[in-house]
Amino acid sequence: MSEEVTKKKIELELEVGTTTVERGVNPYQKWIHLARAVDAWRIFPRLFLTVYIFLLYYSTMWFMSLPDPSLEQSGLISIIVGAGAAWFGLYAGTSNSSKGFKGEE
């Protein structure tokens, strides 16, 4: 009751059509250009850094005007300054990080 397995080699010719379909103008092209402009100008990181600098200035002026700062108050200023250093490091280190995602590398 053994059955023999037969193997055959088949050559196949395939013809592929390369016609393009004209779909017209992309209706979202203006939004795509706007998104690329916002990404290139780095609006949001610069806005966040501006707000951080503003808050850092006022918190530092508040701390320096205290007659006898406590340990908690000095810890708060220390955390604010450290967070700013980390934020600026991220801002400065990610100038071209999205090029690989967009396929521009």
C-alpha cells in the first residue's frame, strides 16, 4: 500500500502589465507640506524650550528672593534645572532623527 510520489518541474511564463493609473492631484498635499514645514522648523520643541526658560527664570527669581530657603525649596529648583538640562539635551540631539522614518537617508 505504498504510493509513489512524483515530482515535476514546471516552467511558468508571467507577463505583468505596468500601466499607471492617473488619480489626479492629492487633496491632502497642502497638509503634507504643512506637516513637513512644522517638522523642519521644529516649532513645538522650540516652543517648549521657550516656556521652560520662562518658568526657569521666574522660579529662580522666586528662590533667590526667599530669605531662608528650605531643603524642599532648594530640591525643587535643583529638579527644575536638571529637567531643563535633560530637555535641552534631547532637543539638541534629535535634529535629524526623523529622516530615517521618512525614507530620506
